[in-house]
Amino acid sequence: MTASPVFAPFRAVASAVRLAFRNLLQDRLRFALSVVGVGLSLMLILFLIGLRAGALRSAVVYLDNAPGSVGVFPPGTKSTSAGSAQFLAPETASAVASTPGVARVTPILLTLGLADLHGKKEVIKLIGYDAALGGGPWSLKQGREPVADDEVVLDRVLAGRHGLRVGDTFEIGGRRPTIVGLSSETSSWTGSYVFALRTFVEAVVLAPGGASFLLVTPEPGTRISELSARLQTLEGANVVLKGEVMANDREAVAGIFDRVLLLMVGAAFIVGALVVGMVIYTATNERRAEYGILKAIGAPGGVLYRVVASQAVVAASIGAVLGVGFAYGMGWLVMAARPQFMVIIEPTSIAVALAAGFVMALAGALFPARAVARLEPAEVFRR
Amino acid sequence: MDNLGLQVERVTKRFGSGDTEVVAVRDVSLVVNPGEVVLIMGPSGSGKTTLLLMLGALLKPTEGSITLDGLELSAMSERKLPDVRLRHFGFIFQDFNLLSALNVLDNVAFPAELTGVSRRTAREKATAVLTELGLGHRLRFPPDKLSGGEKQRVAIARALINDPTLILADEPTANLDSSHGHETMRLLREITQKRSRSVVIVSHDARIKDIADRVLWLEDGQFMKAIEMATDPICGMAVEREGAVAGVREGETYYFCAKGCRDEFLAS
């Protein structure tokens, strides 16, 4: 019997993997439990990452849909996340509008506020805009945009939670506007969007003619860098590209989220690794004698490690695929029950979860592999 | 003396040192020729298992040398020993020690696959060995569905799959009833003699003395006496040469269980 030296190592690996599969499948219940355990851990990781992605998306959804590519903010302000503490004077808007290369200026008055909805306070992001210049709701599902001061468009999810319909009224800032439209894609756990004419919001924040920021649309052919440089010379204007504002807004949300998220993802990862490790360790320990036999009959250490590691990788891989499915299911359930929470599972997150599953497998296989390495083949003779 | 077979020269194994030193095997020498079956007997703690471990390259002797087919095992590095064990030794254990997750065929084919042969070749070879051992109808069975005798025959097939020079068996009949134990050992003897492979058996079971060419008695780590075995050419019974009825024909000495057999032989 001769063995081709070229294929010999691959064949030995294939044999080890086959044995690993058989070992795993021998106790199907334990295998199923380990796969589900890994799946749930990865689901938690993916779900948390998805929740973060949803929160980041919510943080910039307004700017992403608003016109313009350059933002003009009051000095010291470079994001929309905290609402407005300062306002731009009406003269600044006029100066910006008369700057060469500017096609359109969209003044926005944004404030965070509390709306009284059926006796329950809800945080809202109140957007004041000029109907003629844009910056209002981009996806109206019902009704129309406001045309009068006492009219608002309310986020559909927020309205649904409180049983509000078009034609109903609610209290905000001591006023009682009528809901004339319901918008979608405007829901967020940090506060849903409510759209009103700028004059209405001016009255709420007591800033007549003021704007939280201006969104500038350049004329066709105008270089944004050149336009920014020109706008930067205006007194009392802090010019930030819209992309940068969005990045700042995302960063502000990530700052709230990331530390807690990292802890939870870390915990989920450790739980997953422990599940894999425990399962593989007990499975290895139960077969201690068999591994001893393999060592005694001449199986090299590498083959035994591969058997142990393959078991872990197989369990973690199947668990990872299951985890992706669980995460989609969980995301769907959460968004159905609490639409203000957006869960976005991106391909990169899936790649991260699969990689995490692989690392979990290797971490989980570490101790069992060490146990096998320390095994004395002579033990099988000494009973 | 050529280099074939197993040669053990003045092997000693000590465990511990100083006051706690234990000499498990003391200055043992042994030659096992190709095709020879040697049975090592002795009381518990006599050093049988330690000697077997050293013969199987699983334990290094403190002194002396062990050579198999010209390879000095006692001088080899630990890294090389697994491959030597895989290709030159077959092991048979008291508890059969089959891999529970694999069926009979895969249990036997696995050591062949470890040498790098294709799965198909390994399975073909395993099928042939198992069929020779009367297990052709049990190839797909899981080990736990086999009787003790069948399990031990699978273990023998596994020990033979890589065509080893030496088969080492540790108490191979301990978990078998007397008839199955004896039958299995006869089968082992037959098949190894056909292939001219050597067998060293360590056992307490005196009932298998008749399948051995030689029986060695180990006590306190030393061989006390060697019992040369012979087969009565008339009735086929295994007899100890010492004390048996002997008869000489054409210059060769034969051993018999009784005078009747000798007389019948010499008259024929």
C-alpha cells in the first residue's frame, strides 16, 4: 500500500474532519444545543450591531433626504444632533444667498421638544422649514404638507403609537397644532420627526427669523470646496460640508452607543466562545480514551488537534449561519413591535459575525486541544 | 542474526529516583522472530505493561536498546515515533477501544487513511481484512452493536490494516469469554503467521498458551523462565516442551501430549 506524498497531508486532514463530523453527529441533541447556543450568541452580536447601524441611520436620515450639500451653522456648532442652542440671524441667510455660486438656501429651524400625546410626554425633533425652499417630509404616507402655522406632519409610527390620525390635534410648546399629514422613515428611538412651517417653530423657540442651520445647494458647475471657502469668509458662519455634518451626527450617536454596545457584544462573544468551548471540551473529555488510542496507534498530534478544532469550527459555522437567520428574525420582530427601533443588518455585520463565530470556535477549541495535547497514549494500557 | 523482527537488548526501566525509585523492568533481553507469537505472562505489577509500552515505542527505556526491523526505536526522537507506530506496529487493547462514532469499516480504514492513502484504497483494504476475519457482513455496523468477540476481531483488523511488523496485544482476552477469547487468538495467530508478522501478547490468561510459540514468565521485572511451546503433530494440541512426551524422527524432535500420540506418530 503506497501513498502519494503530494496528497497525503490533505487526505489526513480530510480523515480528521470526517471523524470530527461523526463525533459531533453521534450525540445529535448536544450538537443541536451547541449550534443553537452559538446561534443565539451571534444573533445577539448581530442584533446589537444592527441596532447601532439603525440608530446611526436614524441620526442622519433627515440630512440625507434634505436638499443641499453644504451646511452653514452658528459658530461652534457642527452637527444637528443636539438641536439648536444658537441661531443664525436672518442677515446671514441673506448673505449666503447672495454669495456667488449659491443656487438655493434652505433655512432649517430644528429644536428638540416634548410633545404631550395623550398625557404622555414624547421627545420629538421639531423641524421648521419653508415649503417653497424644501427641507420638509420626504415620504408622506398620508395627508399633505403643512400650509398654515397651526399644521404639522407627524411621524406615522409616533402617531400610530398614540392612536393619532390626520385631523387630530396635540400639544407642543404650549400650542395645539392639527395633524395634516403622516410621514414615514422619520421614526427614531432618540425622538421622532415632526414637520411644521418655520414660522410655527419660530414661535415655539421664540426666535423670529432665526435658523438652526442653512443647507446650501450650489449652482451647477460650482466646486464645493471653492463655495465653502467663499462662505467661510462670512461673519458668524461656520461652514461644514453636509457629509461631515452627517459624520458628526453619527459620531455623536455612536458616542452614546458604542461603549455599552461593545460591552454587550463582548459579553455575547464570550458566552458564544464558552458555549463552543464547553461543548467541545465535554465532547473531547468523553472521548479521552479514544484520543489516547489514536495517539497510541500513531496519529500525529496535528491530526488530533484538527479533529478537535474541526468539531469547534463545524459547530460554530452552522451556529453562525443560524445566528444570521435568528438576527434577521429578531430584527423583524423588534421593528414590528417597536417601529421606532430600526435594525439594519448589513453584509459587513454578517461578515463580522461569521468571523466572530470562527474566532469563537478557535477560542473554544483552545482548552480541549490542550487537553488532547497533554494526553498520554500509554494511559490506554494502564487501566 | 539479521536485523528483522524485534530485538530487545538489556532493557531496564526505572521510575522515580533515590528512595522512591522503582525498577519496573530489569535488564530484559528478548528476540521475537518474524512470524513468531510470544506470550508474556506474570503476576500483576511484574512489569508486563511497562515492557509492552517500551516495545510499542510508547515509553523510552532507561537503559538498553529496542530495535525493530533495524530501526532503533529507543534512540528515535519523539517526533518520529508516531509515524513508526502507525506503520510498524499494530495494537490490540483489552477494552477493544474502537472509535464509537465510526462504523466497523471506518474504524479499520482510519489508520490506513492516516498514512495518506486514499479513502477508497483504505476502505478496500479494510474490507478485505475484515472479510478475512469473518466480519464481511458487519462492515456498516456501529461498534456498540457488535459482540465482544466481534469487537476484538475488528480491533485485530485495525491492528493489521497497515501491514505492521509487530502486533502488540495487551490482555486481549480479558473481556471475552473463554471460547471467544481462544477462538479470537487462534484467528490472530493464523492470520499473522500467514503474513509472517510477529505478535507479542501480554496476558494473565493461561488458556491461550497454546497459540503461542513461546511463553515468557515475567516477575519483578525480569524473565524468570521461558516456556517453549510445541504442537502435538497427531492431535494438534499445544504442549509445553518441558515435561511433554518427546519423540525423535529423522533427527528432529517432536513433542506429544501423551505416549499414545507419540507411538502413533513414530509408527506412521
